[in-house]
Amino acid sequence: MKFIDEARIEVIAGNGGNGCMSFRREKFIENGGPDGGDGGRGGSVIIIADNNINTLVDYRFVKRYAAKNGEHGRGAECYGHKSDDITLKVPVGTTIVDEETGLIMADLNELGQQLIVAKGGKGGLGNVHFKSSTNRAPRQTTKGEAGERYNLRLELKVLADVGLLGLPNAGKSTFISAVSAAKPKIADYPFTTLHPNLGVVRVDAERSFVIADIPGLIEGAADGLGLGHKFLKHLQRTKVLLHIVDIAPLDEDIDIVADAVAITQELDKYSDELYNKPRYLVINKLDLILEEEREEVINKFITEFKKHETNTNFDRIFAISGVTGENCKDLCYYLMDFIREQTSEQVEEKAISSVVG
């Protein structure tokens, strides 16, 4: 299935049916009163978050969704039939944006959360509503209201606790495959990852977290080089980022410090919020360095990197090998504790705000 994380659609709710003007006509009843019924309500368009959907690909080809109009009222006080609503299912984590105003209408980040994006018009009133002691044969009716119409932009931001950053071939896909059941494409050429991959990391029987791997960044991604930096939006919901660095590139002329700094600069260009998110340095591919040389190589890199990069949280630096699994378990345990602590703080903040509110 092709991964689509953004789609533009038009939603049109149904118009309400018109009210009916009618008078009672029966044998032996000369002056029957008004009996025109009301029109039915038009159908609404509803968007609901569903766990069984992982991409917005369904909205790539069908871009117009229109609910039916309500039926007109009829005589004998028969009300028009209300039209059925249209329900559109989207992945959990989808943001709904009004294209014309740019306003966020909803952020559907919980299973079952839903929003009426276009409300159907109310039905008009039949003439039965306008009868009175002074107006026994009213000829007034009202027309049904028009249904709402919007041009929407659907944006999917995957739900994950941990996000992976790094250059192409830094070993992100190898790492996520080593610590979870995810099976991303792994090869010895750049940009093997073309869309986000999610993996569930289970540290023990009762504790787990979700990790997201996105396509690699390169210097100039903000200007459209490589695959650009649009995939960074999938890391906005994460609690912590792992900046993975290839400590032993095959090309000896590569400046790994400059490349690592370039990643943080691209992050800064994209979003202050993402740049200031907790971030940890993960030095990968230890298996390619002789054990007696590892400490010297790692310390040299860290010293040079910190000279250029100071505005981030690198209190913890991990050295791992995604291929052999060395130190990966320790990293996962640390992440689990960090996520649990962050979640507890958020729960406490919500509880306090609800009491204050």
C-alpha cells in the first residue's frame, strides 16, 4: 500500500428539504386546514479516527464527498425524510485543516474521536406551522437551509513515543528492526526508507513504546534536497528524539561532525518546537570499529560535535550497534523509563488544570 500522509478533499453536506404548502382535502370536509409537513434535514459529513487505517491513500483519488439533500415535506403533515450522514474514516493522528482559513478544525489523536466537518441544513417549515386564529389558510413556508461546504486538508502525523533522526544510511532502519518486530527495507544505498515506519518496542511483558523511523535528512532538506523535510511532521507528537550518527562511514572523506550538525540545523529550520524537544545522541555502527579504538573515536566525535551544537539536550549519549544489538537493550530500558516519567508528568498537569478549571 502506498503511504499517503496528506490529502485535500471537498466535503458538501446536504441541503434541508423545503417545507410543504398543502391543505387538507377530504370528502365531506369543505374547509380543511393547512397540513403541509416540514422538510427533512440534509445529511452531514463526519470524519472519525480509526485504528484499522494507516494512510490517507483512500483520499488521493476520490476528493469530493457529498451527502444527499433532505426530502421535501408533503401534505397530510408528512415530514420529509432525513438523509443519511456520510462517515469518512481516517488514521488516528490526522489533523483536519480548513484550506481557506488555515484554521485547525480538529486533531483526531484518539481512537473513535470524531468531528462533524460539514453539517447538513435544517429542513424548512411547512404551512401547518403558520396557522393561527387570524390566519386559518396560511400560504407561508420556509425553504430548507443550505448544507455546509468546506475544502479540507487532511494531514497525518503518526503517533509514536520515540522518533529517529539521521542521515540516509545512518542505521535507523537497522536499529528499529533490531529492537522491534518492524521490517523496514534495509540496503547499502541512500534513501531506502521512503515513508515512516512504526515499530513497537516491548521491554517486558507489561511495558512497551512506539518508535518511528522517517526517511533520512540531508543538508539542504529545507530547500527540497533529497526527500525534503516534510516527514519531520511525523515526529511532532513524539516525547523524545534519537539522533543516530554513523560513526564509521565507508567513505573516509565524510566529515561526520559536519553532517551531524547539518541535521540539527535542518531541524531548527523546520520547527522551534521540534528543535527544542528532548534529543539524545546515539552513536551507531560500533561493530565497524576495533574495540581498542572505540573510546578514542567516540570521545573525539563528541568533543567536536559539542563545539558546534549546544542548544539541545545531550545529557545521555549512547553508543550502539544496530547489527549486533550491542547496548540496544540498555537504550530501550532508558527510553522506557523516560517515557513513563514524561507520561506521569502530563497526567499530573491535566489533573491540576482540570481542578483549577
